[in-house]
Amino acid sequence: MFTEEHGTQSCETTGARNTKPITKLVKRKRRYVGDLNTSDFSSPTKAKKNFKFLKEMVLRQRKKIKSLHNTVRRLKARISTLNDLLKLLKEKFNMSDSSESVIKVL
């Protein structure tokens, strides 16, 4: 008679009880490049699948880096534009340093 108890399988024979753990195959989720190891490239199909994963990861990272560089460039341009506007206002209206600092805070 076989019964299943909390992840172990037991076989009852003449009062003796043999237990052996049930092993499940756990499919690892590969989210980062560091999650891969040499066994993931042991067969040609695994190697092809994991190499494709690596290529896609690199392309996603390049795209994200490019997007972040553009964001930084736009923000730097905006800051320089606002500083130029502040200088123009200071010259045109003869603003004092204290009023300039108040505007900068805003």
C-alpha cells in the first residue's frame, strides 16, 4: 500500500516503513545573465536557447541605455535653458541675488 505524506512516499510492508523523498524537477527562471552556468550550454539546443536569451538581454539593455542617455540629454538642455532664462530676467529687471535664489528654489 502506497500513501503520500507531506512530500514523501512511504511503502508499508510487514510493519517496516521505507520512506524516500519525492523529487520534483524545478524549472529555473533565467532572468539575469548571472543566472546561467556552464550546464546551461551543455547541449546544442540548450546552448542555442540560452544564447538567444543573452542576445535579447543585451539588445534590451542597449535600448534602455540609449533611452536613458536621451532623457539625460533632454534634462540637461532644459536646465541650461532655465538658467539662461534666469540670467535674462536678472539682466532685464535688475534682480537682486536674493530674488534670483528665490526663483531658483521654485
